[in-house]
Amino acid sequence: MLLIGVGAGLMVTGAMAYHWWSDRLRTQPISVAAPRIDQVSALGRLEPDGEVIQVFAPTSLDGARVEALKVSHGQQLHQGDVIAVLDTYERREAALQEAQEQLRVAQARLGQVEAGAKSGEIRAQAQVVDRQQVELQTETTAQEAMIARLQAELRNAELENRRYQTLYIEGAVSASLRDGKQLTADTMRQQLNEARANLSRIQLSRQKQVAEAQATLDQVGEVRPVDVNVVRSQVAEAQASVARAQAELDVATVRSPQDGQVLKIHTRPGELVGAQGIISLGQTQRMVAVAEVYELDVSRIRSGQTATVTSKNNAFPDVLRGKVVEVGLEINKQDVLNTDPAAQFDARVVEVKVLLDKSSSRRVTGLTNLSVQVSIDVKS
């Protein structure tokens, strides 16, 4: 009986201990460790740093045709290098040459006006003034001599007339002789008056000619500001025409907007510039992998994190290396096609750019738009 009592007591004690331990376990929280994520993988594509750009003709030349193509596929270009010459080039070049010639003429005219007349022209006009003055003096002297002669003859005629008047009164001469002497005196007086009038006309006419010749001489030797300003405005207008023609000529020459490599030629000589432009250009000396990271993983991505890039189809054998340089600010649909049948086909992603190091960039300069697998070390 004693053994039975001891056994029963042990069973009761054990049951109580079990219930106490069970209650304690239920009151304590169970902690589960979250999985550690060291890498974020994403599909991506290779492209030149700065993206691929399409080079077009200026929008003002819709319907432009390529006259000459100055680049070849794969050629390295520097900013400003000529890519193509359009069919409007020759016509615009001729317009520029015409404007430049008009500018040269205007500048030469300005030089002439600012310098005044040539010394030969001034001497010639001075000689005209001298000749007019000499002619004035000569004709005046001759006419004055004639007047002096007529005055002397008139005095003699008047003496004769008075003498014959006396003789007529005395009856020594006839009336006809007296009248003849009177007529001679009157005629001489009229001739003297005409000679004096001619002298006045000669002096007025010749003095006017001398004044006009002198005015012409003064004008030839004078540099008038108004004349200079007029020609200067003509020069400025010609310069503006040259600048306008040069700008129009520049439009007919398509130049590289940046350093880069010709990735593809879209327009050949004789063809119209289409929707893809003339060439595709990219800075392939610096390549980037554009990873399309799922929106749930993008919070783990930071600039400066290291990354590796591999080819899904063995387009290049080695692993490429680089660093995250840009995390996109916009969520888009996935562009790179995933061949995994279990993958999401309407995934929401953010573009993350990984700048490849120099060694890696050199190995994939000719693989723009290649699909790649990008692994970003989020713990770095």
C-alpha cells in the first residue's frame, strides 16, 4: 500500500510539473531569424555611358537629303567632327561667298570715305579753281581795257561835238555835219555803257564759277561724318548677311554633338534622313550595364556598391566588374525579356546603372544592347 501511495504521489507531481512547463512555453515568444540577403540579381543590358543617341539633321531642314557621308561604321568621333553634308550645302555656300564679297565691297568703300579723296583728285580740282580765277582776271582786265578805250573815244567825240555845235552857230558848218558829230558822240556813249554792263556780267558769271569750283574742292577734301556713318551702316548690314549665310551653311553640315563611336549608319548618300536619324552614336570607351531591379529590391541598392556582370548566352566569357553609379527614380515595366518560364512577365522595375571598369569596358565596346545578368553586392 505504501508503494502504491508513493507512485500516485509521483504521478500527481509529474502532471503538475508538465502543466507548469507547458504554460511557460506558451508565454515565451518564438524568434525566427530573417534570411540574410547579400546580393540582388537582375536582368540588364549593355550600353555606352550617356546612352545611345541618334544624330539627326536640324529640324529646320525637314526632307533633307544626305549629299555626302563623312564617317564609317565603328569610327571614333570627337565633338564637332563632320558626320554628313546635306544636299543644300552647295547652294548655301554660294550664298555665303556672295555675302562675303558684298562685305568686302562695303569695307573698301568705308576705307575710301574715311580716307577722303585721293591726292590726285584734290590737285585736279585745285587746278580747276586756279583756271577759273585766271579766266576771271583775264576777261575782267580785257573788258576794263575796252571800257578805258571807249571812255577816251567818247571824250574826243564829245569835244568834236561841242566844237561843231559852235561852228554851226557861227554858220561855218552845215547842220548835217553838226548832227553827224552828235550821233558819233551818242554812239560812243552807248558802246561805253554796253561795255560796262558786259564787265558786270563777266564778273558775276566768273565769280560764280570760281565759287562753285572752290566748293567742289572743299567737298572733295572733306570727310563728312554723315557719309562715314552711312557707309558704316552698310558694312554692318553686310556683316549681318555674312553671319546669317554662315549660320545657314553650318546647318547644312551635320556635326557630332559629343565624343563617341559610330554604332550604326541609318542614312546613306542620296537618301532622305528618316525617323532613325543619320547615325547612332555612343561613348563606348565607358560602358554601363543597365540593370532592371525589382521594385521590392531597389531599397537595398546604393551608389558605390560593387557589381558583377555576366552574359546569359556567353557573348563574352569573363565576368565584368563595375560599381553602381545611378539608381533610377522612376518605376517602369521590365524591358529585358526573361526566358525563365517561372519569371514575372509584368514585373515592376527600377533601372540601376553600373559603370564598368576600364578593363571590362574594353571587352564589350562592340556589344551595345546585349542582354546580361547583373549581380549587385548590397553588403559592400
